[in-house]
Amino acid sequence: MTTQETTLTAGDAEVTVAPGNGCRVSSLKIAGTELLRQGQKYGCFPMVPWCGRIRDGRFLDGGHVRQMPLNSPPHAIHGFARDAEWKTARTSAAEAVFTYDLTEPWPHPGRVTQIVALTEDSLTLTLGIETYGDSFPAQAGWHPWFNRNLGGEDVRVDFEPAWQEERGDDHLPTGRRIDPKPGPWDDCFGMPDGVDVTLTWPGQLEVNVKSREPWVVVYDEQDAAVCVEPQTGPPNGLNTQPRLVTPVDPLEASTTWTWRRL
């Protein structure tokens, strides 16, 4: 077992994963051009065992109210696997597998697996959460920080969501679905046929982000980067749209990014 960074290459694509830093994709280069914002907190990190904010860090787990650390007061945000050290299970030329065992403060034992697979024109990330005991609610997703600018014009983000989750003053969905509004966004959108978002750096590169999951958060309020976050449920979803991980039904999700030069 090692926590050293793992680099995969396919054609002129290169991806680096840092298991010791939350198993984030720390770099994705296409023909030498870095797509992801660089830095300890950036790249693309897995959001497990929940995505976005949990209101007041509390969620209902069967008959128990669970309290998570308030890492974004007054809420808990993005899980804590992104702050943990993962283990490298195996690597090959174009695929690597990493694992993380759920531990305190999460109340249930379980294992998270992330598979990173690279081809010449695509990157596929797969997350699985399994329980070693009782069933529990969970979410999985990814939080990529795409560079807003690759040396030319700023990126354009195109997608056609069915609805937007109305955002309250506390940054959490109110429960109302509204017609999608123009950005800037820090918002959750519903795409019931699956996430399908295209990022275009004019004259340079196009990246299509897809997932079978029906939820995506788009965040573009920072100058340096934009985030397109496929996930298995909306923010605060452990309370509003709980998805159970059971001994016979693990939670599994994947996203594929496909690129082409313009």
C-alpha cells in the first residue's frame, strides 16, 4: 500500500491522483495544458459520504440524529474523505483503484472505492460506498475546479437543466423547484436524464461532463475557476432525498469527461 501520487497517461493526456490528499485528481493535462486549478484544496476531489452542505451538520439516520463537524459553519460540507489519506489498491497503465475506510466521526463502518480510468480522449471517475454493517444514508459526487482560462478566452458553461433548486439565504435548497436562472451560480440543478454539461474554452478545448446521476451543482463565483459537480443527490440530501447504502445495495456513481480540441 502506498500514498504516493499516481500518474496515468494515454496519448497526450495525463492525470495525476493524490491518495494522500483526499484521493483528489490533482492534475489533468491535455497536450501539456493543465485543466484543473492547482493547489492543496483544488484539483478534483471526491465528495463522500455526502455532497454539499448538511444543514447545521445534522442528519437523520434511522431513529438517530447524527452530528457531523461544522467544517463550514453553520453547516457541514462535502464530506470528509477529501481530507483523509486513501490507500492505493492497484494501478495499471491506464487505471488506478483507491480505497478509504469510513471512520469517526461517521457512525457506520464502511469502505469507499474510487476508480480512475484514462483514455486518449476521456477520464472516467467511479465511486462506490459499501457498508460493513447496518444500512446508512450517503451521497457521492465530485468537485472539480476547472481553470476558467487556459490562456485564451474564458470558459463558457452550457447545459439545459430541467429545473433549478431554489437557494435559500443559508445556501441550502428551500425545497422549491424553479426555472433555471442565468449565472453566476452556486446552485443545484436537476437533470433527470443524467448530467450533461459542456465547458468550452473558445478556440482551444471542449470538455463534456456526463453522469447518469440526475443532480449537478455549478459554481462559478470565483475568478480563477468554475466547478461542475455531478452528484447522487442535492445539498442537504441526507435529510431531503436519503439514498441508503445497504449490505446488498452499495451506492455507486460515475462521471466521464470527454474532450476534443477546437
